[in-house]
Amino acid sequence: MTGPEAGGTPGARVDRDSCRGAPILRGTQVVLRPVVDTDIPALEAILREPEMSHWWMRDTWDRVDEEGSVVFSILADGAVVGCIEYAEESDPDYRHAGVDLFVSTNAQGRGVGTDALRTLIAYLLDDLGHHRVIIDPAVKNERAIHVYEKLGFRRVGVMRRYERAADGVWRDGLLMELLAEELRR
């Protein structure tokens, strides 16, 4: 998918081809709905929060809304509080899904991210038939890793110099995986 027009201006066109037919998913605290153009300013504002920009290093939507991903806004109490997305490996010999998310600082610590992730993973396993899901936080993102382990993700290994931080230094990523039978519902 393509992100907003240059500069991330409000009302930018977002190509929804890979989100076409994506359902609205309901968790216990959240609603996950395919991103609409009017969500983008709120999502960009979340990405600029100091806690988010430290891990995500993205202040424009185009670095998040990547081709091949299905992207949902996370809504809690009717407000956009984050984003969650998945991409699928379709080769039948390696079939799995990868997920990623961010949640605004104000919504953290309330179970919103956990509920969003559990809701999306249940959809990937139960409705799309995946048997394995991966996620790849920065090694030092202990808060995120704790949430993922709470859901049943296991540490697979460290990917050295995996992503470049805002200061230009490469940092390690942690590959984590979850098999269908390991999801803590």
C-alpha cells in the first residue's frame, strides 16, 4: 500500500487494495477496523510521541503503511489509540503471519495493546488458518516484550544490528514466535 502524499498532509490518499475485505474485529476493550484516511493525522501524532518515536522512529505514515500489510486502527472508547498490522508469508512451505503494533502513551498500561494483539492473532489463527505468528521488537523494548510473552510468544533469537535507530546506530531485534496452541486467550 502507499502512504500519504508528500508531507503526510491530512486527507492524503491511502491505497486500500490489500485491506479490501478486511473485517472489523472486536476485542473486549478494542475495535480493530481497517485504517481510513481520517485516522492518519491521529496515527502520525502517536508516532511523534517521545515513547513511540524512540522505538518506531517514524513520524510519517508511509513507513508504517507498507505494501502487502493489512493495517487496522485500534479504537478504544471510540478514539484512535494506535495501529496494528499484519503481513502474510504465502509460500505453503513457510506460511505464517507477522504482526506489529503501536499504542499511544495515554492508552498504555490498560491492556489495550494486549487486547488488540490477542484479537488480531485469534483472527489470523482461527479465520485465516495460520499456525504460527511472529513479531520482532527491539531487544531493549522490555515493555513490549513483556506484553508479547504474556500472550504466549517465545523468544527465538536475537537478530543482530537488525534496525537502524533515529541516531543512525544499528540496534538488535528480538525474533519472537507464537504457535497456534500457545496463544493465551
